[in-house]
Amino acid sequence: MTQYAPLQNDTFLRACMRQATPYTPLWLMRQAGRYLPEYCATRARAGSFMGLATNTDYATEVTLQPLERYPLDAAILFSDILTVPDAMGLGLSFAQGEGPRFATAVRDEAAVDKLEVPDMEKLRYVFDAVTSIRKALNGRVPLIGFSGSPWTLACYMVEGKGSDDYRLVKSMLYSRPDLMHRILAINADAVATYLNAQIDAGAQAVMIFDSWGGVLADGAFQDFSLEYTRRVLAQLKRTGVDGQIVPRLVFTKGGGLWLKEMAPLDCEVLGLDWTVNLGNARALVGGSENGPGKALQGNIDPNVLFAPPAQIAKEVGRVLDSFGAPYQGSGTGPTHIFNLGHGISQYTPPENVAALVEAVHSHSKAQRA
Ligand code: CP3
């Protein structure tokens, strides 16, 4: 076992395990990003997004930047979901002002034949960053590791970049489901190996981003997304380097209609976007005192951050109140981790994030009084 400093703020991990906390913990998807001028400055020094992500010191520096500004309750590894297909040899690049792009897309059987679970040595820079960030955090808050879901990775691998209509990946899904299943099986095993290596490097929780699960038709979601998320979860390590349980979080953007089908997933937390009412989700999957259930994470609309601080506080109150007072006993019960319903926009004023964090902590303390 590796020795790290003892954890000073365990509210996030406790809430993941459906245990009581004195306030509702929060972190923000994409909390280290372009809305922070200090991130842009480090990115400029690194020269490119991949320059940032592949350099241990830079990756550590930008992971800690949002924590220097705001009292957030968790850190998330600075990296990207597309590092895995990059390690499969697809050639990832991020042009300034553009989204991600692969040099090679996976469009036919010959390309699928070449795919395999990548050698994890190619992703050594990610695991080194995890260990370096764990040391730099010095027990301040827990570190979340992450990966894309098999389906979400497949979207980028087949399209070769982001897409508005998912035409190419859905063409393959409907015309050659056999090829799509082969890609997803390889992705699932790659993602599981990748997340286990992050856990071995020091990650204290792991999150699977199924960002494009919600673009699938009912039926297709279950067969091509959920089934392979399940395959990842079945392979994950349960304890980390400190001997502690490593909670697993699954976020399907647009997945609110399938909550009941996600309830049996072997994970601790379900992430929700802003279309879902947290009270309804709690009733469906949140469980009861000392019974099984999922902790819920989310789900304020990131665009709320463009309103003035008083409006932000009001919307924060609505989200916290829609969940209701979380479990406060000494066993387990329904709990909530506050987050955005999707990643923070690069145009967000940083001072508005301070207002949001303050409102979550103060309103959620008042909820428990
Ligand atoms: O949350 C964090 O602070 C940790 C870092 C993180 C990044 N990407 C950094 C990043 C995480 C968790 C991700 C996940 C990710 N990446 C997802 C899943 C979450 C989601 O948003 O749905 C997806 C779909 C990607 C793929 C990706 N990476 C896209 C579509 C883009 C371009 C979008 C944009 O905002 O330009 C990226 C680039 C990226 N990844 C940036 C950051 C901070 C911005 C790029 C830059 O600095 O040039």
C-alpha cells in the first residue's frame, strides 16, 4: 500500500456511500478549464491541450487551480476521455478553438480488425499524473479518476470527431451491429483496464462519462450503451491503494428516462443532467434508510452560471430542495452530491462559480438544521 496523507474532507466519499454529511458536497464537471484565466495561461505555456495532459507537472497544476479559488469537495484528474482511443493508435489532436479530432477513424471491418485493448504503458502519463496529483492534494479532498463509456468513445472513434447527428456511428450500429458490438467489447475491456490502473495509481473514486448515451433510441441504449457500462463495472477493483472502497459513478447525459434500468448497475452513484427532477429520481432509485439505492449527483443547468449571483443562489436552492433534506442518520440512506448537469462553459464568469459554491454549502447546511 502507498502511504498518502490522511483525507481531511471526506464529504464527497461519504455522500457517494450514502452516508450523512454536514452539508451537500460539490464539484463541477470540467472544473479545470478555459473559464479560468490561470488555466489558459498554463495551456499557453504547454502549447496544446495534449501538451498539458501529457506533462505531469502541468496536469497537476491545472487540476489544483479550481481548488485554489473555490472550496470544492473533490478534485478530478486533468485529462480527457479520448486518451484511450489515442492509445489505440487513432491519433488524437485538439486544434485551438476546435473540438477533438482523430487522424484515423474506425469506419469499416478492416479498421475494427486492427483494434485492441491498448498497452497501458502508452497511458503511463495519465497514471503518473494521478499519483502526482494525489501527492499535491496532500489529503485536502479526494481525487476522482475517469473514463468515457464504451459507447461515448465509439462515437468519437467512428465519427472521427464530435458530431451533431451521429450519422456515421448510428449507420454502423444499424447496418453492422456485429462490428459495433466488437468495438464496444474492446472499448469496455480497455476502459476497465484503464480505470483499474488509475485506481492503482491513487484514484479514490472513478467516474464513467456516458456523454452521448442519451442520443440513442430506446432499446439501442440498453444494448449498445448500458450493457457495456455494465461490462466495465463488472471488472473494476473495489478498493484503492489506501485499502478504502473506491466509489463508482456513472453519468449518462440524457439518461433520465432509463433511470429504473440503471438502478441495478453495480455502482454507487448515478449522475443526472438538468432535465431530471431530483426528487423523482430519489423516489425511483435513491433507496431508503439502510436499504440499497444509489447516491445521486447533479444537476443544475450550467447556463445558470450566466445569471447574477442572487439568481444563482435561487436556482441552487431549487435544485437542493428538489432533492430534499438528505439522509442524516448514522447508517445509510438517500444522499446528493451537487454538480452541474454537464460541463461548465468556457464563457462562465469565475466569480459566479464562487457564488454557486457558497450557495450550495450554505443552503445545504440550512436544509439540515
Ligand atoms: O472535469 C475536469 O476538470 C477534468 C478534465 C476533463 C476534460 N475532459 C478536460 C478537457 C474531463 C473529465 C473531460 C471529459 C470529456 N472529454 C468528455 C466527457 C464529459 C463531457 O463533457 O461530456 C468528453 C465528451 C470529452 C471530449 C472532449 N474533450 C471534447 C468534446 C472537447 C472539446 C470541447 C471544448 O470545450 O472545446 C475536449 C477538450 C477538453 N477536455 C478541454 C478540457 C479542459 C478544453 C480544451 C482546451 O483546453 O483546448
